[in-house]
Amino acid sequence: MEPLLKDYSDSQLIITGTPPRISGTYFELCWNDSNWKHYSWTMRNNVFIPNYENVLAEVCKEKGLTFDSPLIQREYMGKFVRDTE
């Protein structure tokens, strides 16, 4: 990673997964800070899942959830949501 971060002496690279189940984490602070650049995508943007709606519907059916479920919104859509599960 060193060559990637040589352009600035204070470069940082933070690689994360999906938003955490609890709010107020350092990850959320960085995400909402306009001084940090961030790049994200959702299941919807995955070109290897062309029918993501069908796949997501099947996941919801298997887990007994709806599309609005915090787990689905967080893990598949990358949203910061209050976890009620």
C-alpha cells in the first residue's frame, strides 16, 4: 500500500465493510465528515448480480425479513440505520 499513499505525507487508507449495527462509531464519524473522501456501492451496483431485486427478494424470504429491515438496508444497501433486530 505504500506507493498508493506516497502522494501525501499524512495519507490514510481505511477499508471497511458494511456500516456497523450501532451508531456513533469512528467509521460513521469519518463517513459523515466532508474532509474524508469515501467510495461506496450497494448490491444494486454489482454488475455480477444483474437481477439484484430477485436475489434480494430471495434473501428476504429465506431470513423472514422485508426490504426495509435494518439488516437488509445495512448489509445489502450500505445504509446507516438504527438496528432494531
